[in-house]
Amino acid sequence: MKIYTRTGDKGKTSLFSGRRVLKNHYRVEAYGTLDELNSILGATVSFLPAELESIRKTIGGIQADLFQAGAILASAGKDKGKFGNKAAVKLEAAIDTLEAKLQPLQTFILPGGHQAAAWAHLARTVCRRAERRIVSLISREPGADQDSNLANILAYVNRLSDYLFVLARYCNQICGVPEATWTPEAPSK
């Protein structure tokens, strides 16, 4: 089977339901941004220190969750499974575990530090964009606000951005890289 089909040459793609939509359709934007996030998580893992094997496994699970969420977003009514709230609860436990190892946050921090931390911060910002795209989908599609799959995916993505923030901090700590703090300056006159 060839990788190219030429069916998207005019700016349209097919959802799993078979419905053809523009490639910038809000549903495509939502699952496309999850795909982008998944790729960035792959880059993040490539920079994790060897001693963070448990984080590597957690991110592997997150990537699988994102594939499932993307399939549901691409289904547009065609059943592609269920996305339960257990995934968000699992992320909460992972956040709690990492936060217990960190100093409490006293100020805003600037994204960056160790390469793994910088990639985790980048993933966090793309995760927030994915969240906005999912909200757009829910607000535009009739009945979407009653879809428990979409509600659970939205909660998961919201929690995931929190996890990625804490992960970035944890990576910096483990790698001995101090966090850069943000100090507000007086506005220029």
C-alpha cells in the first residue's frame, strides 16, 4: 500500500465516518494538534536521562491515550471506543508523585533548562492549544457538549498540561539545572 493517496490534494480529508471535511475543520484541528503533541512527547522522551525510565513508561502510556483520544475525535459519530475519566485520575496521581519531590513553587518560572525540561514545556504549550481546539469543537458541533468522550478527553488534556509543567520542573531538578524565575519589571516610560 502506498503512503500517498492524492485524496487530500484539494485541501480535504476524510473523518473515520467517511465524511469529507476541509483540513482546517475544527475537528481536524483538534486531533491534528493531539498528533503534534504526541510527536513532541516523543522528542521529550529522547532527552530524558536514563534514570527516568519510569517517566519514559508514563509518557508511553500518555502517547497511547493521545492516539485513542485522536481516534475518537476523528470519528465524528462513528464509534471508536470510549475515553473514560480514569485516564485523568491516573495523571493526577503522576502529578502528585512528582510534586512531592519538588520544592513548592514560589514564583513564576520561565520555560527552559535541561533539554528534556524544555521539550516538556513545549509539549505543555501545544497541549494547551489542543485544549483550545477541543473546546472549539465542543462549542461548534451540535450535541458535542453532551458527549462524555469529549468531556473526558477535555479533562484529560487539561490535566496533561499540568503534568507536563510538573515534569519540566522535575527534569530540571533531576538534571541539576536551576529554574529561571520571572521577575516583573516596571514598565518602560
